[in-house]
Amino acid sequence: MGVRPAAGPVRVEAIFMFMRPRRSTASVPRPDLDNLVKAVMDGLNGIAWNDDSQVVTIAAEKHFGTKDMVRVTVSAVSDSKEEMPARAMDY
């Protein structure tokens, strides 16, 4: 018995851990966080959810440590809210 893809809205949390490169002139070495999230989204499409349009919240972090690691959590989101709350946008 396998796990079926979620049918409703989901939240994705991803933590990426990498060993810091020995040589890097960048203050924050590659890979770019947005590309890492894209890889997770593409990889889990059809497995964790039916279509990536179901993902309504994404939280992602990139850290450097002593080993490479990726942790992804997918959780169902209640869709009982009829309208989105107003939010301030800072740029």
C-alpha cells in the first residue's frame, strides 16, 4: 500500500544543508535557494501532490554545515478561509 498524492492545498517546508566549499569568493556560495526549491517542486509533482498548483505555502532555508542534507515536509492546509487576510508588503 503506497502513499497517495494530496488532493487539496499543501504547505511545503524545505531545509537544505551543504558543506561549505573550500574555495569560494562569494559570501553565500551556490546553489541558489530558488533553484533548490524548483527542484523539490518538480520532483514531488505527482508524488506528494497531484499538481504543484496545490502548493499554497512554501518555506525554505539554505544552511552550511558539516554534511549535505535535504529535509522536505509536506503538510495539508485547511482551505476553510474564504478570503486572504490583508498583508503588508515590504521591499
